[in-house]
Amino acid sequence: MKEDPAQHAEAFYFEDLCPGFAASSGPCRVTEAEILEFGKRFDPRPFHVDAEAAKQSVFGGLVAPGCLIFAMRSRLVNQLKPPIAYQAGLGLENMQLPNPVRPEDQLFLKVECIERRESKSRPDAGIVRLSNVMTNQTGEVVLTMVANVLVAKMWVAKQSPIDMRSE
């Protein structure tokens, strides 16, 4: 059995993230309590806060708010092993939520490098465009988007006392 070199890397740096690079994480379980709490706090629509009322909605039941789905995507990004050496998020493109997320769904994330370029203003980093596809336990796509991120270069990380690994 061939050993996965990624298991020994401390992080994926700009130099590692070439078009075709892919990494996955998950699962992340979505609970009814999380949906209700988040919905009551940030998006109090009946299909996010009331299981009975949600049965009468276009969804036919309780569903997670889009912002919660995006937050769970961030959780899954931070669970990549090894992590990507992010320095900053620069923006999102074309976020789509093609299928609802329901209580007890298990979410999985796949990120793939679309392109990368040197930063014009920061010689210690590069800009990477990452496709994000999040699916549930049956393989249904629940979120797609492209994230533009600033990623540390390896030579800088090796000289810096900052630990780029997530806990």
C-alpha cells in the first residue's frame, strides 16, 4: 500500500496548490438543534425555525439556512488534513445552493485548485482560486462556489515562527 505524502505535510502551501490539486474533508453532521438555533438568531423564516410550519413550505420540512451551510463549509475547510496555509479570504464567486440541507445530513467538502497566480503586492503569498463542492451523505450537491484566497508560500512559512497548522 502506497503511503499518502499529504499525511506528513504540515500544510499545503501556494507551491502545492496547482490546477488539479484536490483535497476533501468531512463528514460534518447537521443537527436539528443547530438549524433551529441559527434560524432563530439569524434567519427566522418558518422553514428554519418551526418543524411543523416547515412541512407546509416549498421544502416540505425543516432546512438549514444558507448562511449556516456556508459556515459549515468553513468548518470543513478548517478540517482539511493537512490544512491549506490560508492567510486571508479574498472573496467568493457564484455560490449556489442547489439542494436543501436537512437535520441529520452528513456534509462532505471537496476543494480543487482551478488556478493560481503570484500576488503582485505580497511576495510572501499567492492568490489561489479554489472550487468548493459540498455534498450530503447521498452525494447530492448542496453548495458550490469558488473561493479566492491568499495562501502563504512555503519558504516564508519555514522562516516564520507562526504555526500554520489548525488544531
